[in-house]
Amino acid sequence: MDFRVLGALEIQNGSDRLTLPGARHRRVLACLLLSPNSVVPLPKLIEATWDGEPPATATKQIQNCVSVLRERLADPGQQLIVTDGSGYRITVDNQQVDWLRFTDAVAAARQSAAGGALIEGVEKIRSALKLWRGPVLDGLDAAALAGRAARLEEQRLAALELCIDWQLKLGQYREVVDELAEIVEEHPLRERPYAQLMLALDRSGRQADALTVFQRLRTQLAEELGVDPGAEVRRLHEQILRGETEEPAAEETPSPPEQPSSQLDRAADELAAAIVRQWTAEAEIRSLHRPEPVPLTWTSTERPVAAAASAVLGRPGEQSRLTFSGDLTDVVAKFRQVPARQLVVLGEPGAGKSVLAILLTLGLLADPPPGEPVPVLLPLSSWNPREEHLHGWLARRLVEEYPGLANIGAYGKGAALRLVLEGRVIPVLDGLDELAPGLHTAAIDALDQAVSGGRPLVVTCRSTEYEYAVRQSGTFLSRAAVVEIEPVETEDAIDFLTARQRFGETRWEPVVRQLRQNPESPLAQALRTPLMVDLARTAYAHPSTDPGELCETTRFPDRAAIEGHLLDEYLPVVYTSRPAPPARLDRPTRPRDYPADQAQRWLSFFARQLERDQSRDLAWWQLDRAVPRLVLGLCLGLPPALLFALTGWIAAGPVIGAIYGLSFAVAGCVTHTVGSRPGPLRVEARFRGTAGRFLRRFAVGVLIGVCLGLAWSLSAGVIALLAVVFGLAIGVHVWLDTPLEASRVSSPASVLRNDRAATLSFTLSFIVSLGLFYGMAFAFTKETRFLGVFHDHYDLALAFAGGLASALLGRFLVRSPGSLAYGLAGVIIGGQVFSRASSTAQAIAAGLVFGLAVGLSVWIARAWGAYTFSRLWLASRKRIPLDLMGFLDDAHRRGVLRQVGEVYQFRHARLQERLADPS
């Protein structure tokens, strides 16, 4: 099945073209195809289908449309269009949708060009541009889809301009002149095509025409916008006047590297695209764009924590207090009015600070003025201002969240750090209060120092914690506007609670009466935050429930009692048994319907663990922290030790087996009890452009193989074979490289998948190389003795060689104390002197078991291996589900957890704190 949106919406099934009965069905399908493999909530489908007021039966009509689509698409098993929660998801791969093929082809073209193959890059990008058969979704006329269509059109223009840049480098000036003339006619205010046209005309010998193009651009910009052309175009104009434009060689020899500024521009553009996709999807899951959200307003705080109005507004002598107010609809405009673009958002727990941060981020990206930095929303909880500068932490987190930024070939060296240092990002830092209390004042001081030059910044924090930190130290953000989210108005809360009740329904009347007649009652105080208002409607959504019980003062004497009750009722409601959606194509089993008490028990376990760790981030690679250290050390240290013991037994009997086993048991248990293993690897398989690094690593592997072969007195032929094997085993690791594009966003599943691939690669390479080495050394050693002691039962030279090799292995596994522990174990076993193998079978068996022992040691020392052992142990004790990632993904879809890049968090800190409370 082939779906085409780059033009009129079409469905191609082989040679047959499928038709849809009406515009409504086409709009629903288009909305799904523009968010492939993501849940599209019903409200968004309704908005896309009816630009104006939807009918009362809108939900039913959408369901009917989906049924018709499934029928026309031959999808009776609902594997293509999947019902997922309260929305739908179309499950397709990149080759089935033309705009996804276009995106992949452009990425491949960039990679070719980055490797110097400009001609190949031009061919690929021209092929991709042929996928466009007109405006996106031509003739559909859906206002709700217009923004996405415009972004795709912008991607087309950017790809076309990039292709023309490469053609200009190749000397194809006359070939692009006519095409550029058409582009500037269609986009008279777009400066880059004008510059390209000027350059192409000048190098074609048409200097006068090139100067005329510049005059046309200057006139157009002055009349339409009242501005002059940008610095780059003006500089090119001056070079043409002086005849100083240099013409590079036309042949493809390798082409000059892309300029750092151009690479950084591309990194910023692709980072912005990734952030839009990331937080748009999260906003949809959290229903932040539903038709009737809880109203949220904010105003300048009256707390003594803000700078004077003169400092914030940049008006010396201004004496009045800063007055600043607004709501979610104008927060972007108000933020841009602050000269330094620095904003601190305060509010009590549940006030909506994170919601405001998400919508501010998306709003800034929706219509950015030229030159505005890219807003990057990050939770602040992992920063320690006493150990790491803000800029260093930001750069590190950018690479973790968007690993493609580490791609040196595409974006240059240190792209993330350069984006930060050059002011190309706006840090939107959520949750200053989630730092350890002792770090609050240090964090505020560090933030003020980092943005003292006028860099933009947004910070959210609980009001009380921020005020306490400022009062304690006297440090504050000296140019930031500080606003505070106001309590939800009584009538706004009533409107939200009663918005979905049926005609004649009176369940909410006692609550409405209480809120209006007694605005200081415990119930009214509890419903002053959007979180509690939303929880109240969720808890009492079913017609059989009675929200009037919230008015019972004997049962709920104060605000805390009501809030605790609403938090307690949340999970039973969201885990109400319901039919599971069909299985996904990429997941053969159907999602489970978890019982509420079971889900609550598991989530409470995670909440208690996070509270002990003083963290909000639920990361799968930190699951081992929930296992007692001694248990973890035994679980991870003993299995490889048993294989090492078996190796020694096969090689020389039970005594040597016991020495092998005990040495590595102690080394493994100590290492995994005391040490901290490395985090997950965020990589993907890449082969292009790795030849040089492969050869360097291959040479290192050859050197290791030769040294080991000489130490064990092997023949020249065996040493050569070992050298090749070690070279390949170490060299192939270069094929695990950073992702191609910054537009890739890390997620818990993608990080797990990437680390699993890397771990399997490492494990297999160690099994093959060290297993082959041990077997050959055992079979072919000349039994030379160098520095024998204990009646030649132990050799000091061999002990040194074995200790050095094991120390290097331990350093790879767990840097400290792995090097020392495994190094000592290597000294003990490496010096053991025993006879060579008596048969080929004995040598093969010993080598195979030794390789498996080393491979298992490598596997369990990586994040995925330790996670697997920890998951099995905790699941056996009923602490967590066996299919942990499936459960967490389900909790995210239900809204219990939110996804912040590569980690999950509870939807609100109050929910985590409540679940962690043993009472």
C-alpha cells in the first residue's frame, strides 16, 4: 500500500488506485498520514474534519469514517489503522508514505555530500523532489492541516536550495538559472534563492543581470517589510561589483567541506524540527489542545524575588513595579516583549508550570522570527550547578536527547556545545525545585551568571522554594521577568467540571453550589489548581459516581484530604478495564489490560525508588538501583565465574577450574557491587565514511593479537590469524556510530534498542576474538617458560600478560574498580602453567566456553545486560512486571507517565509523592 500526500491525496495498491467516498474520509486519512505511527486523538481528527463548529455527532462520524477507511484499505484485522486509547494510529513504514520517503532520501543525499560525493547527492535529492506532484494535500482545503502542509513545503524548498548549492559547487551555473528565476518569482521575499541566482548569473558571465537581481530584492524587501537584504546577500553583491567571486573547480575532487556556520544552521533547523515533533506528540497525549482546557492565567509576582522593572525592561530610571500578565494564548508574544527574553514562571504544585513550558516551546517554534534561537525544553533535575557549568550540562543533555548532534560529518565537531555557546538555543528549564534543596541558591546564581550577557532563558519553579532560595542568598535573575500562575477562577473550574455532563444531569450541582457559596471551603481551595480540577473530572467521569461526596466536611475536613482522595482515585479510573486495541505490526502481541491494583503496586514501587534517589526521571538503565547492591553483585558476578570455572576444569582439571572460578567470582562480585557501569549507547549502524577509523582500530586489534600470540609462544601463522581476528573484532565497532540527523529524538524504547544492538555487537566480537585466542593458545602453545616459580607451576611473565589483558577488559566493563579487580584475576589465572591441549576437541571446548564467559561478562556489564538481570530479579519478587517497557509505554498512553526524551516521569510530582507515601 502506497500513500501519497505530496500533491492530491492518493492511495496506490500495486497498479490499482483506491478511491475514497468523500472529503471527510480523505481528511481523516490525511491527518493520520501526517502523524504516522503516532496516536492522533479524536479532538484533532474532529478539528481536521470540520474547520468550523463540529456537529454533535462528530465522534460517531469519525468512527464511521475510520470503519470505511479500513474497509477500503482491506484492513479487517485493524492492523493498519489501529484504535489506540481515545484516538487512532496508522501503522506504516517509511517506504509506504511519499513524504517519509522524501525525508529519508534527503538525509541520504546529505550523507553522500558530506562524504564528498556531490554528484551522487544531487542525483538523490533530485530523485526525492520528483515525489512532489503539487502542493501538499492539494484540493483538500483543511485549515487544521494547513500548518503541517506549510512545513512540508518549507522542507521541499530547503531541499531544493541545498541541491542548487551543490550544483553551484559543481560548476553547473547555467543549468540552475531558469529554475532559480522561477523560485524567486514564486517566493519574492526569500533571500537565499536570490543569492544563488546572483551567483549563478555572475559565474555565467552575466554580471549586469546578477546586479539587477539584487536591486529587485532590495526594492521588494523595502516595499513589503521596510528592511534591507541580509548581510550575506549584501556581501555577495559587493563581491560581484568588485569581480571577486571565486569559481571552484567544476570536477568532483573531493568537494570542500561545508562551512561551520552552514553546518550549525542545519543543526539548528533539524533540532527545531525534532523538538516540534517531540512536544507536539506529547501535547496530544496529554490532551493539551483539547477544546476546553482548564484556563490558566499568570501575572507578575508580588513576591520579593524579581529584579526592578528598569532592569527587566532596559529602561534606566524606571521606578514603577513591573506589571506583566496574560494567559496561555499570549505567553509567546509577552515573552518576546521582554528585552532579555528571560522569564521565571512560579506556581504552586499542580498550577500548570510544565504545561505552560510545553506550550511556550511549541508556540515559539510555530512562527519564529528570523534569527530567533531554538527553544529546547529540558527537565532541570539532573543538573548539579556545583559540579557542572550550565552550558556544559546543556550541551551534554542536547546530545543525549538528540544524539544526531554528535554526528561530526553532518554538523561539525561539538555541534551541541557550539549551539549553546553561540546563543542558538533558548533553554526552557522545567523544575528548578526538583533539584536537591541545597542546590537551589547555587542554581539561581549559576543561571544568572550564564545568561548575564542577555541570553534568553525560561525557568519554572514552585513559588515557595524559589522565594526561600532568593531570600536565603539574595541571589536572583537580574534581568528576568518573574511571573506567577494564578489560582483557577471559580467559574472556570465549574465550566470545566460540567462541560461534559448530559442534558438534565445534576451530579455536579452540590459541587457547583459549594464552590459559589463558600469560596474558602476545603473543596474550593483544593480546586484552585488545574491539576486538581482535571483529576476531579477524571475521578468522577463515570455517571455512577457521585462528586457531591467531595462536599462532606466530616470525610474531607481540609484541602489535603480532598487532594489526597483525588490522587488516590486517579489510577483506578485510568486503569478501568476496557477492550485492548489490536496488536501492532511491530509488536505481535496485543497490549495487556492491567488490573488497577496491580498497576498501582508497580507504580508505587517506582515512585518510592525515585523518592529515595531524589529523582523524577524513570530511566530503564537505572533499574539496577532498585536491587540491593550485594544481590546485584552476586547476580552479575557469579554466572560468568561459573563459565570461567568450567573453562579451567576442561583445560587442566578441577583445581585449575576452582582457581579460575574463584578469581573471576571475586572480581565480578566486587566490580558490580562497588562500581558503576556505563550508561546506554545512543548509536545506530553506519558504514559510509568509516573506512579510516576502521583501519585505525583494525591496526590496534592487530597489535593486541600479535602481543598475545608472542606472549604465549604461538607460531607465526597462528599469530597472523589471531591478528586478523582481533583487528576485525575491534574494527567493526566503528560501524556503531551517532545517528545521521539531529532530527532524531531519543525515547526510552530507542535508547534500549540502540544499546541492545551495541551490546550484542560487543559481546559477539569478544566471544569470537578471545574464544579463538584461548583455544589456539591452549592447542598450539610451544609451552615456553619465561619466569617460572613454585616449581614452574606459575610463570610471572605470563601472569603479567594475562593481568594486563584482563585489566583492559575490566576497564572496558566497569572502569573503576573493574581494571583493578579483573587485572588481579588475570594475574592469578594467567600465570597458571599446565600442559597444552591433548586433543582438538579439548581445545575447541575450552576456547568456546572461555569465549562465552568473556562474552557474558561483557553483556552483563552493559546497561542492557544489567537491566535484563535486574528486571528478571525484581519481576520474580512481584515488584515490577516482566514486560516492563510494555507496561511503561501503556502508562504513558494512559497519561499516568509523561515521556521526556529518553526517560519517563510521573505526570506530576504530586502523583509520584502520593504513590511513594506508604500510608
